[in-house]
Amino acid sequence: MKRATPLIFSNPRAKRVCFNKDNGKVSSFKPDAVPENHFHLGGHNYAIISDFADVARIHLRRYKLDATGSLLPTYDGISVTPSVWLALIRQFAAIDQAFDDGKVIVIKDCLMLSLTVIENVTYIICQRYFQRKDFSRKFLTPVSMLKETEWKVLKDIQKQITSKTVSIMFGRVFLKLLRKEVAKHIPFPKSDYDCIDAEIVLTTSMVELLCNHIQENISSLFICYGCLEGYENIN
């Protein structure tokens, strides 16, 4: 990668952040006992998949060591939805090319990535923003700062992160939402089996709908260049 012009970044003061607000516990762990759905990128940077408030999110988060040797999450980092994550990983090659050309790149009009050098160390900066009514951009702080080696690790393990995200979305998150919907229609079930039966019926229906949707739309995702240009198939 080419080295961009050095920029000055002021990092916010590191504070503890909680991923498990349901039980009030801070998401801390020992460096030699990394929890499930946590991926070490290098240094104190981790990629984490969470499902707080029944919403799956991917975090690029910096941790810090406390006096007991445990790692605590800080506010230094970003979180993105699964759709933004998928858009990001699909653009990895374009992102690297943009960095080589000295440009920034925008993902889904909410995430900006740039490359900068601070004290002779190259960082990939990931920063969230939203668009105001006047179409100006409001950038959010803090940001995620990954060294080139950590950025490479993220690209290398992106399939594992995506797999875990899908598992959470269609596992814990989906079941929680499904049970809430069941509870609306069975406020006073006679037994646990009433809820279980309803969950099975609804899950089966959802799977059938999803399969039909995929079957009807999958062809549009795999139209080849030759088909678009009207070339004949050669047997």
C-alpha cells in the first residue's frame, strides 16, 4: 500500500463499554481465554459479534488491560449491521485499491474508510457517519483504527465472522423474535408444548417462505456476462 499523508487524530479517552447490558456485566476476559464470537485482530483490537437487544451487530473494538490482567472493551471502535458488514467485505479489493490511489472509500453511505500515517505507523481508519437533512455528513466518534497487519487479519477471517453472524441472526436472534411473536398470540399457554408447537409451525413456514424467495430470485444473482451480451451457449 502507498503511504498517505500523515494526519493528526485525537482519540477519545478510553472508557469501558458493556455488550451484556441485560445482566449488567462488563464484557471482560483474559487474553488467553477469548470468548466465543470474539476474534483477535492483533494488539488490543478485536472483532466481536453481539446480539444485544435482539439485534446482531459486528464490532471492531479496542480493548484495554485492567489491573487484574483482564481485557475490557472501550469506546474506541465502531459497530455495524450485518448488511453494512457484507457490503464492506465485498469491497475489500476496491478498498485496498482506493488506498493505493490515495483515496477514501464509502460503504453504504454510512461508513467511511481511509488510510493515514501516525508516527510512521500506517492505520486504516473506519468511521461511521449519518447524513443530515441538508445532505451534509455528521461524523461519529470514536473511530476504529487498525494497523495494516490487523486489517489483513480481518480480511483473512472475514468468512468466519460472517458465518458466526449468520448463526446468531438465524439462531438466538431469530428464536427470540419468534418467541415474542408467539407470546403475543398465546398469552396464557396451557403448557410449554403449546409454545413449542407454535414455534415449530412458524419456523417451518418461515423456512418455506425463505426457500421460495431464494428459488425465485437466485437466478438474477448469477446471470453471466455472456447471457447479458446475448452469446450462445457452447455444448
